[in-house]
Amino acid sequence: MALENSKSKSRIPYIPGTKPSIKNAQLLVSTGMPSLDYTIGGGLPIGSIFLIEEDTYGTYAHVMQKYFIAEGIVSNHPLLIASQDTELTTLLSKIPAPITDNVSEPNIQSMDERMKIAWRYQNLKTVDSSPMGGRVFGHFYDLTKSMDKKVIDNANIMQWEKPMKNIKNSVFENTAYEDLLKTVAKTLKSGKFFTSDEPNKRNVLRISIDSLGSRMWFCDTEESTHADIFKFLYCFRALLRNSFAVALISVPTLNFDNYDNFVERLEHLSDFAIRLESFAGSAKETNPLFKDYHGLLHIRKLPALNILAPHTPESRDLVFKLRRKKFIIEILHLPPEFDDTTQREQDEILNSGCSAGRKKNLLEF
């Protein structure tokens, strides 16, 4: 009898667009980018916060937000989108359309190109975009095409843009944080997303907060701004821990001084944290080593949920590039060394010259 009760308590509800983790029995949702799902351990666990430390201009962080929203629409997950910098109509007009055909893009190289690449580079792995071995989890999207307006209109999308101004006795100096918290709590309660609720059909709420801490979120002093963000994330995390919801938050951390370990404290209050380092305007933009990429992706934090240690990615040397149709995350590979390069010839001459002119030490044996 006790065994039957334990099985009923541990039963994971079936929700479209989710899958149970084989490592810690957590229910996962896709970020909308299969390569990122694979990197962080399979997906985002229910009740977690994914923090993106924005790049210099916020370009690539906003692309990742669009993937997250698009995955929610395709998976029929309700969405709560919060932004004070971008209007919802403008944001939704640029959501990428899903790729409906099942034919994956072949990675074809000519025989001549394969012969030029050294064997040690040819065997290196990139981030696997299908870690489930053929099982469909997550979708692929085309950035050159916008999602059908009818599909977006039929989706369950809630909007938060500007706070109410009649909030009194707020614990925040900027009342926008408290108004957003109240909106999140009201949405979770009305949609029966709390774990204590018993809806007829269980679903997952996706929360997307764009550029939290931007100039629109500032207080009179930077100290007050830091305090408001910390209090907001602490309360927000408590709400998510007891609900079927997942959040993706982007923060322009470059706008803040890190005198009080602001960035590290943000990461501590989040479950996942990555930092996007764009090459735009930096010396790495002209470095031949990074000529095929647009930036570095730094994994700052991975959670340890129901396990003793967090997921260990295959490599932490990750890069990203924005192509015309898709955003790609890969493992950083050194460029191949070709046989006909002058660099190799110079290295061979230098090595042979050094060995020929070297005098044997009497101590060598």
C-alpha cells in the first residue's frame, strides 16, 4: 500500500512540450534552441530561472528571448511577457516561424575540403542538436520568416508593459517591480499553475522578462536599484518554486558597477546563468581565431536539483554565431592547419635549424 502511494506521489504529469529528465526526474521544457538545451543538461526544469547577462548591445540576448517565446507558442504554453523597453506588438511581429519539414540541413563537405583538414580536427565534436536520439523535443526556427499572425493571435499571451502608479506603501523604491510581482502571482493563481492547484489539464507558464534593470527600471540611486532587483528576484524565485512555471530573464549587467558583487549576487539568485560576450567593437572582432563566430558564451552557473552535483557540459569553451536563418551555439574549435601554409613551413625551418645548431649538453644521457 505504501509503495502505491509513493508511486502516485512521484507520478509526473504529462504536459505537451515537456519531458522528464533521466538524471534527476525533473520536468523539463525547451529553451527553443536544442543546442542550448543540450549544453545545460537537457532543458529548463519547471520552477527555475534562466538568467542571460546581455551582450554589449543586447542583440543576441533578444534573439534568445524570441526563441523562448516562439517555443512557448508552438508548444501551446501560456506566456507572460514583461518589458518596459519594447512594445509587445513590436516584439511579437519578429517571432521566428517554426521549420515544419522534418528534413534537417545536411552538413556536407566536399572531398577536397575533408582531405585538407587534419585528422585531429575532423574528429572534434560540435554541440549535439538532437540529444534525445531521434525523439522530438524542442523545435527549429527560421529567423528570416515571421510566425503567422493568426497563430500568435490564438496563443495565450499576457502582457505587462507599464506599472500602475497608485501603489502605496511599496517595499520597492521603483514600484514597477512590485507591480510585476503582483501580476505574476495573479497569473499563477488565475491559471491554476501552483503545485497545490488541481486543474483539469495541467500546463506550464512561460515568463519572459526583457532587459530587467535597464534605464527604465532605475531608481534615484544605483544602490536602490541593486536592492530592488535583489528583492524582486528573491520573491520571484519563491513564486516559481511552488508553481508549474519557468522564467527567462535578460539583464544588461554592463550598465552596472560591480562594486558590491552585483553580478555574482544575481547569478546566486538564479538557477541558470550565462553571459554573452559579443565581439562587436572589441579586439576579438578582428582576431582570425574568431573569424567564424560572433561571440563567446560563458556558462556562469548550472543548478544541482535533486542531485549532488550540477550537470557537466562536454566543454565550456562555447561560441555563438548568428546566421541569416538561425542562431547557433558550438564548441570553440581551433582553425585547421593546412599543409600548404607558409606558417607550417616556417615552423619546420625553425625547428630543424634549432636542432641542427644545438650543442649536446654533457649532462644529457
